[in-house]
Amino acid sequence: MEYAIEVSKLVKRYKELLALDHFDMTIREGEIFGLLGPNGSGKTTTINCILSLLKYDKGQIRVFGREIKPSDYELKKQIGVVFQEVAVFDELSVRDNIDYFCGLYVDDKVLRKQYVDEAIKFVGLENYEKFVPGKLSGGLLRRLNIACGIAHKPKLIFFDEPTVAVDPQSRNNILEGIVKLRDAGATIVYTSHYMEEVEQICDRILIMDKGKAVATGTAEELKNMTKNRETITLETDALTDADLEVMKGLPHVYDISYENGVLSLYYSAGRNNLVRVVNYLQEKDIAFTNVHSKVPTLNDVFLEITGKELRD
Amino acid sequence: MLHIIKYAIKTAVKNRNTFIWTFIFPIALATFMYLAFGNIYNEEFVMKSIPVAVEEGEMQEVLSEFLGGLAQDNGDPYFEVRILDKEGAGKALENGEVSAIITSGAEPSVIVGGEDFKQEIVVSVINSFVRNMRKAGAIRLMTVSEGTDEMQVVLMDETAAEPEVFFVEKSLSKGPQNIYNNFFYAIFAMGCLFSTMGAANLTSKLMPGRTSLSGRLNVCGTSKFKMVVSEMLVYFLVVFIAQMAGYFYMRLIGIELTGDVLAVAGIIAAGALYGVAKGVLIGAIPKISEGIKVGICVGSTMLLSFLADLCTTGIKAGIERTVPIVNRISPAALISDSFMTIYVYEDYGKYFQNLLTLVGMAVVGTSIAIFILSRCRAGKMMLKT
């Protein structure tokens, strides 16, 4: 298997704070790899160490099989970065910004023009080419930020929380664009604390907390790490202790609670769990309302592993 | 590299704050100084003859001839002499038609109606005349007592007619030696040195960990050498053009900075290169904040200007007596001295020595900055994590 990035036993300290604690990570070529963790978990520190922007105390980082150094410009030419904060020149127009950053990687003028045109089309800024960043809305600015990071067609692209403070429409455009880049052959490293986004686009996910990798795998693999596979809740006032005993005996139910007229059933596996509950209540002619079936999210995974919410 | 230069020029031109202030600084400062010392350059002041009245009396012819014979460089007389009777002279002074009345007694004296510079000049000239007259009288008395009549005649002839010339004053300069020009040289020196701040700011965007933009520039596939040199070159051009614009503006308003434009351009180019290189070096110092860097830029510029007499006078001479090496490497001193070499001494050997020193220091500073920048990784990111 070809790895785009291999991080081994990485340690980074900010004085007393241990930002990365013997952190390990491998990213395969051609995948969208999600780095998920709460604020301050070490996601951006990891990226900055990989990009050789930040010194680290211990460990090893290899990008496309090579140890990256600040002066390794050939290796850097294969990398694109889209930072959380917009990184463009306020004085230059949309086209000039993209052309400037693309020109730092691509010398051939004809090829560069083609790349810039493609990048503008990719992020949908055709009608804003002559605008300066100050005249763009937040969403359009984010798109420009992305275009500047990907115009030179890098093999490895880092997206550091690119959808923070972005409207839903622009967010969808960005996420679709990232999938297209992966489909075109690029390896994507995507950091976010929005678990829905990560779950939506990432092939594999690494959950970080306190500078450590706490779990790695596909979204399904991570969810399988939790005991709970489904939670059904409904409201009813007419349940007896006998009813609760029967329900506790339904297939895959490992726990049950009934408080203030709200029944919660916790399942460790199974399909058609909801149908069984509804059938039972109909048989007993018990009235009920507000029925919900909830499957576990990555937040539940995080909660179960670390004992706290992702957005704490 | 041309690609970076092209966009650095676009960015510099569109960055109005930097661009405008770089251009305004020398022009505004020159204007203020011109307003302060403007009279020195005012032709009306230099050229216009001072009207004086000589009272009728025994010395009227001698005084009239003496005062009328004092001519300026351009041939115009210093004084416009009118011979009037006592009453007429008094009225002329009262009416402001003359600046002073010179009495024509055995020993002339001056009556003035005020204390302006014209009257001071008249008093000074007449005092000098009276002193010389007394000396001549003393020598005559001495020679008469020794019975050497021949000598007396010679001296009398010399006093009355054209004096014999023993010394010839010869200017070592083609150009003006106005002491106020030093203040205008200082504008160029300070303009070049203050470019350190802009250059330090420019380097900051290449320091990893400062901003997201610096992060993006640090992971790009272009070497730091190309980026630093390109950005430096453009900023150097902006400073150079701004200083030259200031130079031509100064000439336009009448400041005596005429002469070899190429030599002036050489000084400004070397000074601007030094200033920009110093800023790049300060900007490249790792592990210190932007505020401290600005402080270093401003503090060092003010100190160097002070040591080179750009803020006051006398310090540079003191340094020359005690630690002359400081004047040999102080950029402010080198820049202002270079102007002196072309305008006062015409010493082109010294001129080129000064310029080479400035360029040499710029090259060393830039090399160190590139070395630091190309190996620099931040210890702490300023970026959000």
C-alpha cells in the first residue's frame, strides 16, 4: 500500500502543554482522510508539523516516502493547503490571486493560464474574476481561498476547517468540490470539528483528543466501536411494569428507561427494532406519540471513548 | 522570479498606505524644512541691495565709494547708497526708504531704525570699516615716529586704493556650501533608513507561523531566496523612486541640490538598498513579536540618525574624535557624508568607498535574512488551532 503521509510517534510541546503526544497516523494515497477532534485537540498542529511550518520535538514525518524539510521545494510542489483563515492578497483581484499562487508552483505560462481557468471554474468564481477580496461575500472568499490552494493541481491537499462560518449552499459546494478532487486522484487531508461533514465525505477518519489518536477507521468501523447501535424513544403514559419487562426482553435491547412518560430503548444491534416496539404497543392498545429512532453518530463514538462531547 | 516581481509591484502600487507614505515622507519633510529655512534660499533676500543713507560730511566720498564697491557674487551691489543731508537722511529712515544712516564724521557711526538682519549687516560692515581705519591710523603713527616716510606713503596708498592681495580664497567645491543643505541631506538619509519598517513588515509575511498567508507562502514550491530577493527588489524600487521624486521636488522649490544627478541617484540607491536589507534582516529575526521588530526598526533608525547629526549637531564630530570607526559604518553618516563628498569636497574616492560600504552591509544583511528564512520553522503558530 502506498502512503501519502506517515506520521510516527510525533511529539510537540508548547512549554507545559503537550499538544501532540506520540501521535501516529497513516494516510493512503487517493483517499479523503478526516482528522476529527474538538478545538485544541491538535489537528492544526499536526498539519503544521507535516507541512514543515512548525518544529516538533520528537517523531518522524514522511510525505510520499520522504522526510519533508523547509527547503524541499520539489516535494512542496506536490502539496496544496487551504487554511482555516483566508490567505489571499487584499490588493489583488480574484484571478490575480489565483494566478500568483499557481505561479509559485507552475512556471509554464500557458499551462498556468489553463490551471487558473480550471480553478476559477471549479469553485464557480467565473463572474467574480476582477473582484478584489474585499468585495466578496464570506462564502465567495472561502471559494477563492480554496482556488488559491488547489489551482496548481497538487497530489496532496490539506483542508483545515474550510467550512467554518460558511453558508449552507457554499458549504455543500465546497464538500462536493473536495470529493471531485479526490475522484481526480488527489489525496485529501480534511480537518473539522463538524462530524457530519467528516462522516459525509471522508473515506477514513481519525479521531483526536489531547494530541492523541483515539480511534481510526471508516465511519462505520468507528460506529461499530460503540455498544449502542440504535436508540428508540417515544412518549406514552400507559406503560405498566409488566409492559416494561416485556420490552426489556425484545431482541438486542440491552437497556431501558421510562421517566416522565418518555420511554427509551437502547439496542446493541438488529434491524426492524422500531417495528417490533410499535407492534407490541398496538397489540396492547397503548397510545403513544413522538416516536424517534436514532442511530449513533461520530459524536457518540467520541463520547463513548473520551467521556465528553466533540464540541465541548 | 519575474512572476513574483510582477505581483509584488501590483501589490505595492495598490497598497495605498505604504505607497503614498513612502512618497509623501521626503516631499512633506522637504516642504516643512523649506518653510523653516526658506529665506536662506529666497533670491529676494540674497540679491536685493540694502538701501542706506550716508550723511553729507568729510567721509561721505570714502564711505560712498567703499559701500558702493561691495558687490555680490553676481555683480549686484550689497548696498544702494544715497548721500543725504542730516534731515533728509532722518526722514528717509523714518519713512523706511533706507535701512540705516551712516554718519560721515571723522569716525563713522550707524543709526538704525530697527533690529532686522539688514541693519545688522550694515552695522557689521561699518564696524569692520572703522576697525580697519583705526589700524591704518596706528601704523601710520608708528612709522612716522620712526621717520620712515616712504613706508607711510605705501600704506596710505594701500588703504586708499586697491589693497595688495596676499591670499586668494579658493573654493574646493563647485556646489553650494550652505549649511542648511545638511538638513535636506538628512531627509534622504532618514527616508532610506525608515524604509526598514516597510521591509520588516514585508519579511513577516514570509515567516512561518505568523499568518495564514505566511503559511501558504511557506509551503509553496518557490525558494525563499527568490521570494525574498523579488520582494526586496520591488520595495527597493519604490523607496528609490520616492526618494528621487523627493530630490527633484527639492530642486523644483529652489533648494541648492543641483549638480550630478547620477551621483545623487547612486547615494539614494545604496541608502535605499541598505535600509530595505536592514528591514528584511530585522523582519527575519525569529521568536520576537511584530511590535518588538517595529521598535527595533524605529529605535535603531533614530539612534543612527542621532549619531550622524541628522537630529542635532556635534555628536558626529565627537564620535570622529573618539571612535571614528562608528562613522565609517554608520549608514546615516555614510549617506549624509556621501552628499558632502559630491557637493562640498568633490572626493569621489570617498564617495565610492561610502557606497560600497552601504551595499556591502546590505548584501551581508540580506544573506543572513535568507539563511534564517529558508531554515525557519515556527516554534509556536500564530494561526488558529
